[in-house]
Amino acid sequence: MQAVTLGDAQCVSDVGFRYGLAVACGGIPGSLLGGLLATVLARRDIRWLVWFPAAMYACALPIGLSMLLASHVEVALLLNGLYSFVIFATNGPLWAASFIRVPPGMRATTSAITLLLAGLTGLTLGPALAGILSDFWSGRVGTNSLQAALVSIEAMAVFVIIPLVLTAPHLAREGS
């Protein structure tokens, strides 16, 4: 693994701006187009509300790994835009799938619980896991330990794909 290094002209704020721009340029159309495509697919078979996100996560895995292992900042940022497109495309279908079996009066509670769990997981366990894995990798890959930790975390996308595929049979339309 080789860490991406910044040139003298690139300051942290410039990279932060370019990162945010890549996420916005990929994420906004990804959310919109992902929602539209999933809607069309779900009309054919409701299970597409989880099959589509599973497929997107499967596509995101090699893109994310390539982004994290890129040797040039420009390549990493371009891949980050593509990664954001694919990941954000899952938003609409995942929210729709979470409400399929929920009575209308429970949807706000379902949203609150989902956001709470996602926030707690992403904002507490995520950084802690990155630190633990970085410490684990430090003796093996030295200064590239954070990169190795992030690659390890990205590889865990498999643990998102499998439950989505296993959920599909439970989304059969009522009355089917």
C-alpha cells in the first residue's frame, strides 16, 4: 500500500473542499437517479428495494478499495465522486424498504430508531473501529496503518450486502 501524498500547493482546506465537491457531484445525482431506478424496478418486483442497494454496495466495494489505494489525489477524488454516486443511490430504496411492513403510525418512530442506530454506529463505532484497526496494522504496515484500516473497513461492505439479499424474500407484496 502506498499513501497518497499532497503536493506543496495543496493545503488541507483545498483537499477538504475538493472532497466535499466530489461527494456532492456524485451523491446528489446518485440519490435522485438511484431512487428513480429503484422505483421502476420495484414496480416489477418489490424485492428490488433491497436487491438494488445490495447490487450498489457490491459495485461500491471495488470502487471504494480503488479510491483508498489510489496513488494520486486526483484519481482518489474522482473515484470518491463515483463511490458517492453508487452509495447515495441506495438511500431511497433502503428507506422505502424500511417502511414496507411498518404501519403508517409507526413510520416516524421507525425513522427515529433507524437514524439513532445509524448515527450511533457511524459516529461512535466507526471511528473507534478505524483507530483499533489502525493500531492493529501499525506494526505490520507502519505509516500506512490508517489506510490499511480504512481498506479493512471498506471490505466489511460484504456484511451489508448479505443481509440485504437475505431480506428480499420478506418483502413480498401483501396479498401475494
